[in-house]
Amino acid sequence: MLTMARANGPMMHSRMESQPNNTTPPRGPLMPRAWRLLRGPLLIYGAWVVAVFLLQGRMLYLPALAGRGLSEADIREQAGLERLWLDQNTLDHDTLDHGTLGHDTLGHDTLGHGALDHGAPDGAERTEAWLLRSHASTDSAAARTLVCFFHGNAELIDQCLAEAAAWRERGFNVLLPEYRGYGRSGGLPSQRAIVADSDALLRRAVAITGAESLIFHGRSLGTGIAVQVASRHRDRTRALVLESPFRSVASFAWRYGVPEFIVRDPYRTDELLPSFRCPTLILHAPLDEVVPYAHGEALASLQPLAMLVPLEGSHNSGLSSTSAYWRAIDDLLQQAGGRAH
């Protein structure tokens, strides 16, 4: 019996080793499995990035929310208002990119007690601007300065007459450039086009008024435009006023879960502001619900002559209607070389 057991032992062991082990699951490559798990979320995210890229203009520029502007009759009743019109078709690539004007591309007309619509040829895509003359004597320092005011992304120049009046009361000439696609201006808004239009309109206003220095005042989106245009006129920029400013539009990209490099109109105020050497006033509400107050703090830290003034209110509460707002501007004017009167 023992002999048989020894003889049969190796044979039984050999048969056991030859049977496959069915308890271990098969293992495949890890990458195909990971791709199958991530493919759905990645495709959804990619579609979101593409959608934001294609729709970003509609997200940034909101002319439909600005409401209706003044009627032609109401515009003509505005005393001392002069309307400038820019024919967009005459701007070449050099003008769009660098602000060099080889020829006069603007029309201009005025009446003694109102404005007359006159300028670009019929059917042309036009950009409008309003010029309001100083109340001060022509030999005053303020009358030789032009204030260029840029409104927010859901406003029209029609809604900025109160700010223009306050600047005029201080003795300054005021230019209100409109943006493409807003109000009575044709075309589509973009950083490149808005900056080029505003620069061309500004140069014409300087020629009309004989302005020797400039003050740039922007609100919200207008702060990005103001700094972009001012960067073409650093030598004549007397002061900057930035109300509810952002570091850049690009800095909001990750708020929507997309990378900054897809932003077509980045308005990089944070890159341009350090190059200015003029007094800069930053007006910002700590309770701003649209552009966080931290943006104003960040910009103030970039410019040695910048002064950050916190104001009560929110982004759309009408900061310019407060006395503290204009007191801060008067202090800025003192710093920049004296009051208008």
C-alpha cells in the first residue's frame, strides 16, 4: 500500500499543477480603462470650454441690458452737446492696432443749443461720441484738459450725462465715446475695435478743443478700456480714475472653469497700470458683488501713485451719486496739479 501511494503521489500532483487557476481575474491595460472612465467628463468639459469661447462676447458686452437711449429730439435739446461720428470702415489695421491716424475719419457738427446728427456717410457703420465743452474760461488749466469717460458694459453714453455735468462744473471738457453695438453705434464690440474707435474719437476731440492734457475715467468694463486708450497717450495723461475696476477680464476665466488663454478680450489692466506715472484714483465698494474689492486692492499695489478709496454701496448702486465719490476726485485733482477753479 505504501509503495502504491508513493507511485501514485507524483502523478496526482502533476495533474493538479496542469489545471488552470480560475480564482485570479484577468488583468488588462490600465490606460484604456482610465480613458473609458474619463472620456465622458472630458468631452463635457471640452464642450463647455468651446461654448464659453464662442459666447464670451455676449457674456462680456451687454448692450441689450442698457435699455433705450435718448430720443433724437431729447439729444438735440442737450445744451452744448456736440456729436462726433466715426466711420468704422476707414480704420485700417495699423489704426486698430497702434492708434496711428493717417487721415481724418470723423464727422462733427453742432448747433448753439443742441446737437445735430451729422458725420459719416449714409449706410456706413458708425461709432458715436458726445463732446461737452467746459464751462470755464478757455485760459484755465481745466479748460485745456479733456476728460474721457468710459461707461460700464450695460450702459450707454446717454446715461452718463450726470458724470459729464459734474466734470464740466469743475471746468473740464468731457468726451463720452460709445462702443460698437451700443446705442446708435453699429458693428460688433471687441477690445480691439473699441480701443481703436475711442482713440480715433479722442484724437478728434483733442483737435477740436485744443486740449493739452487728458484725464481718463472708467467705470467697471470702462476701466479696462480707459487704461488701454490711456496707454497710447501716457505723455499727456494727467490722471486716471478707475471705478469698480478689475485686474483683467482674463482673471475671471476660472470663475467659469475655463483657462485664461481662451479670453479674446482680456483687458489686462494689471499689465499696463504699472507703466503709468500719474496720480491714479481707485474707487471701489468693499461690498461689490460683481468685481471683488480684492481687484481694486491688487491694482493699487501695482502703481506707486495709486490711491484706493473704499466707498459704501455695491457695484450697481450708483457710487457716482455720493459726495464721497466726488470728494475723492477733487483730492485727486489737487494731487494732479490743482483744482479747476
